[in-house]
Amino acid sequence: MQDKRDDYEPIIAPRRSREAPRDDAPPLWRVVLALLVGLVAVAALAWWWMGRSSHDDSSSAQSEGAAAEVDQEILPETHVEEEVVPPARDADTRVEAPQQSAPPPPAAEPEVGAAEEAPAPESIPEVVPDEESEPPASPPVSVRFVSPDPQVRFELRSPSDSSPLLTTNAGNVVSIPPGTYRVVASGAGLEELEREVTFDGERPLEYAVELCAQRKYERESLAGQVVEERACSSTPECESMFMILSEYADELVRDRAFRTEQCSRWRSGAAPEGSWTLNVGCDGAVPATTCRIEIAEGACTHAGPQRNARGGACPRAEIE
């Protein structure tokens, strides 16, 4: 029986040769270790790339913030409270902390100080002059209106407005803001007087006015008065003369100097009134024909001298 067992040994030997190749394969822990190292390398590379992109974004944000701060410093209307830079400095240090532990360079602090001090001179003329430029309100002026005619009434108007701001009678005292007014004085049987007066000062004022009595006017009609005459000796000459005088009459009726001259012939100082018309006509037999220009419609008025109710010179307006 022993001999038979020995005969089976060659059969077992080939089985050992089959297990030998399994010893040559790498162990499982080495494969796992290699995979872990690869994953760590990929993670490190991704972390490095993400840190670089975030640093670029923070640098661009920092440059944009600096540009915005420069724009705010250039604008003249920015206030000192809006230009405070300490928050911007904290943001800069937080961004640079992961890459370098050193504090921000000292050169940035003078720029921040300059940015804070630059708008200070500009803010002073914006606020202070506005408060100082407002002049104090002037006290009202006390004015007493005087006239020898008790029926005189005074109206105060602004230089640019025709409606009265204040109406008072002679002898009254009123308080008005200082300034320039148009004073209109009128009364029954008296001629109206309008003057521009300035009331100012701290002491009481007195405005005295004496009006003229209404003047008497005389009116005279000049209808039928001959302006010019010319003679003609033949029919063609008379027709030509008539045409010449007609054109000349149209020019004269539009000339005020002509009308004033005709009124002065009636009375010195008279003035033309209303509308005027002229007629041109020829009469008589040839060769003794006369062509003339006559006033068909026209009148003149003459005003008497200006006198006050007591016969003195007028008008008078004085402020004391």
C-alpha cells in the first residue's frame, strides 16, 4: 500500500506549479493605495485651480473697488461719510490672508488718508456759504403820506404789476417792506401823478405830494382852412396839377409835424386831435383856374397852464 501512495506524488507536483503564478500578481492593498494617491493628486490639483481663480476674482473686485473709490473722490458732491475707507481695507486683508500672512503694505495708508482729506476743502464751500449768503430780513419802513389836498389818495404798486399792493389816504402812516414802488396819487378835480419811489432805511419817512388842478382845454376845428394853392392856365395843366396835389395831400395827412404846424397857426402850444382828412379841388375857368388843398376834417386843442388849487406851480413830490 505504501508503494501506491508514492506513485501519486508526481500527480500532486503539477498542482503546486499552478499556484506559483498567483504569487507573482500584485497584492490588493497596493492597487487600492495607488488609486487613493491618484485621487489625492486630482483633489489637490482641483483645489489649487479653484484657489487661483478665486484669487483672480478677488483681485479684479479689488481693482474695481479702487476705481469706484477714485471716482467717488473725483466727484465734488460726495460727502466725507460716504468716502470712509476702513471697510475697503478690511476686505483687502481678508482676500490676501490665504496667500500671505504679512499685513497689507504701509504704502496704502497714505493713499487712504489722502482720499479722506481731499474732499474736505470742497465740502466747506458747498454748505457754509449757502447758510451765510442768506441776508437777514430787513425791518419794515414806516412811511407817512402827506398832501395839502385832503382828498388825495395814494396807491402803491410793484414796478412790474399794475394792480395796487396798498391804498391809503393823505395823512396816514403805513409800514411797508423796503424796496422800490410805483406811487400813484390822484384826487377829485386833480391831475393824476405817477412816480417811482424807493423806500428804505431805519428811520420813519414822509412822502409829500402836491397835485395840479385839472386844466381847462380849448378846442378849435380847422375844417375849410386852405393848406396850399396853385394856379394853372390850361386844361391839361390843371389835370396834371390836380394829380400832383392829390399825391401831396396823401403824404401831408400822415405827417404829424404838418398837423402840429397847422394847430400852431391857430394858437401856440396847441396840439392836433383826432383824425384828419384833406380835400383837393380846382375851380374857375381857364386860363384863370386855381387848385388848392383844404382841411376837410381836423381839430386842435389847447390846455391852460398847470397850477395847483392855490395858483402855485405844480406838481410836486418829495420824500423826507
